[in-house]
Amino acid sequence: MEELPIIYIDKEELKEFCSQDLSEKEGISYEWEKEQVVHIKLNPSLHSFGRIGKVAFQRGDFPFPYGQSVPWIKDEFSYIVYVLDENTARVFEVVEGRLIEKKLYYIPSKDDLYSRSKGILEVNILESKRVMIVGLGSFGSQIAIELAKAGVGSFSLFDFDRIELHNLARHTCTIKDLGRLKTDAIYDAIVGKNPYAHVDKFPIDINKNIPLLNEEISKADIVICATDNNKSRFNISEELVKQQKLGIFGRAVTRAEGGDIFRYVPGGPCYCCLIGTEWYDTSAEEITNIGSGRRNGQIPAYVSDEDADAVVQVGLSSDIEPICNLMVKLTLMELSRGEDSGISCLEDELVYDYYMWANRRERRHVNWAPLPNAGNRPTILRWYGAYIKKVEDCPLCSHHIVLDEGEEYEAKLGEMTDMKDVD
Amino acid sequence: MMTPERLQAEKDVLKRKLPCYDYRFLDMETSKPYIVLPAKTNRGNIYTIRIELDEFPNEIPKAFVTKMLKTKLGKEMNDCSASMHTLTSEHGYTRICHYGYSSWTPMVSLYKIYVKCRLWLEMYELHLQTGHNMDYYLNHQE
């Protein structure tokens, strides 16, 4: 039978207490009401939960015989923690002036937190890596948390939006987060998985602060572009090329009937090279809400809200999950590249610039083969990779810029002289 | 914002395509740079096209005719109109809807935008002549 309450204490905070030359200090207990689960903290949590109580941290071992009434204990304290050293403590619940010892569980210190991943991922390497994530919607939020779980140590998060009702069905955040900045909510989610992660939050529109975007790209080992518009993708792509940094772009197509991923590797084709290839259909972009559709120009200004509502078609969270998952794997592989880890073998597999996935045989995938007996024909629920040709005169990534001069429109203009008398 | 290399490439195209035109890049050292180009229609009317460059080429630039045009019925062309290919006006100028989201790439030159605006002006004058909405002549951009 499990001993209740279950009490957790953070070893890093024991270390902190020991490092300070104090004999006692007041802390806080957070109790999940009616669940008999208590987390004891030396420092207040940024966002507290449950019932709050006072805790007395004391240096040294418990000086009284077990169960003895301790006259100096004030009723205002719920627990007394005796800190023996930075790895050991004893915790006592205060019950009517008496101290009853309880079993204590430890939240491991930084060195041990991701020890279970050792052998699969080079956790020490990931801890030193910095990932920049632009866009914390249904894609960016999941990717951020997965990377935190894998042990990535540093993040810069960009999103100017707040959590709204229409986000909840696919977002990692919950109804408790409604109204919060996505950067704040995902910060909490990351440090909830890895309390030692360093997270910088930028609740701004990157398209309106290009110098900051560029500065943060320079600090990052890899950039995840999980935005919903081409303007930001072009801006990020341009700077990735300039700074020769790795980047992963991902999106869902209409109703998340599928999705795709583009990986920029320095020296290779850029996002702009991808546009216009047979693989990439810009018009198939998923529009998740009217506000962002209008802001991005995907819904023209002259379209009424009623008509615009018809183009907002959102897929399921489970539809975008596979796309996020591959983005995470590509990121972890790139961050661990060249190191001897359990995912090194993926370097021989995930070699393509562009990856395509279909969830259902609809619209642009309607002619794909049914999953049973598909043979070599493209079908759903499988990844397909493609090499993208670097455009020699790409305006973003080549030194020789050749612009689209609109010859077809020039020709139309030439024909216009014949239309003077149109009636 | 354009890189110096991109700006030079744009100037090279304009110099080649519009050798006799007095176009000007203005406020280029500010956060709101723009270019103005003269446009003479087949009917001999002269307009000025203003293209704003603050987010060009990674975003569709705003393009204006530097006055408030009126429809054949005398209504100011100051709001979004699918049938007339306009967007909400700014600066008191009629704003031309010249590109759609999914068609835009950073490869598009200022010259191409100018040509599309010239076409729009031709259609506008046809509208004044015939009363047909401009939609009658122009396809919508995706």
C-alpha cells in the first residue's frame, strides 16, 4: 500500500539551501487537494497550484525523539524539512503540534534528470544546444515540449498570440491557459518537463522585428519555423541562408489532410527554391482561423466573414502529430549529427530536403492509391522524401539574382492597344 | 527590407525596361521606403504608381495610384472590392489589389508589379468607358 501523502522535494533546492549559510528558511508546500500529493519548495513556484502551506527548512537532523510534541512548532507550518546534506532530507508533517515523519521522494538534480535517455540520445550534447521555435501553435507547442523531453537545454520562443478557444482542440495548452501568451504557456510546459532548461520568450511578431529575429537566429543551433504564413518563412529562410544555419519548416495542408516538411541545410536549396516546384502547393495552406487568414492575406480583405468561415477548415490533432513527430526527429538528428548516439543511423535515412505526408485520400491526394495493396504507388500514412533542386538564380540563396519580370503581363499590356474601342 | 544586392537588381531591371521613365526610390534610409513610377495609359492619361517597400520582397508590397480614383458612377475607390480589384485605401490613395497570397514569391520584381498596375489602369479606363466592373476583364489572383 502506497504511503500517503506522497511528498516530493527538489534536490536542486536542497543543494541551494546547503550552499547558503543558513540554519533555517521558510518554504512553501503545494498540495493537490483531495489527492494527497504535496510538492515542497524552497522558492515559490512561478505559477502555483493547489492548496498552499508553510514549510520550515532546518539545517541538520531531527533533534527530538519520534512522535514527541515539539512546543516551538507553530501551527502555521504544515511541514518541517530537516536537511541533512544536499542529497538527503527528512520531512515531517505537523499534526496538532506533533511531528509525524513521512516518506520523501526526490525530484532528481540536473545531472540525473535525463539519465534514462542516455544511450538513445546524447543528452549532454542536447543540453548545450539552443533551438529557436517561431510559432507556438499546434505544431510549435508540441515540438517544443518534445524537444524539452529529449533534453534540449536552451530555447528561444517566438509567438505574439494568446491562447484562444479555437486553439484548444489541437494545442498542448489547456483551458486553464486561455488568454495567456503562448510564449508564457509553453515556457511553463518546457520547464515542467525540464526545470533546468533555459528559455527566452519573445511575444512579438518576427516580421516586425527583423534585427531581433536575426540576432536570435545567430544564437541558435537550429531554427524551427512553425508559422502559418509565407512572409515569416521567407524572412527566416533569408536569414538562415545568410547565417548558414539549419532550419526545419513544417505545415499542414487544408484540413490537415496531409502536410509537409522542408529542411534547410546550409549550402542546399532554400525555402524559396521549394516554392514553384511540383511538390509544393502554396495555395493548399491550412487556414486555422479567420483572424490569422486575414492577417496573412490568405483570406482577401473583400471576402466577408461568412464566406471566410467556409475556408477555415482545421484538421485533427492526430493528423498533425506525425508531421510534428518527424520535425522533432529531424531536429534531434541534426543536433546530434556526428555524435555516436542511438539515432545516428537516421543520418543515412533522413537525407531528403522535403518530406510529404498524407492522412486521407482527399483533394490533392484523391488520386493516391488506397493503403491496401498500394505497392509502389503513393498512398496515405507514409512518408515520402524528395531532393529539391537548388535554383541557380534564386533571389534568396544565390549570388546571381534573376527576377521575375512578368513577361506574360507585358504581353497582355501590349495587346491592350487593340482594346481601345472595346464597348 | 531589400538587401543592397536586391535593390541593385531591381534598378537594373527598371533601367533596362523603362529607360526613359523618371521613377524614384524615396525614403530609402527610413523604415518606410517606397518607389514612385509614372504610368501613361494607352488613352494617354498619366498616373503615378506608388509601391511601398518596407516588407518587400518577402511580403506582397502595397501598391497605390497616388490619388483617389472614382468609379464611372462617381463613387470613390477607397475600400475593398472584389469586383474592382481594390483594397482599403491609405494616404488618400486608391490601393490596387495586384497579387494574391499564394502567388507571391520573393522572385517577383518591382517591374512586374508595375506592369500589373499598368494593366489595372487600362482596365480601370475600360470600366470608365463601358461601365463593366473590372472583374469583367481581370482574373482574380490566388
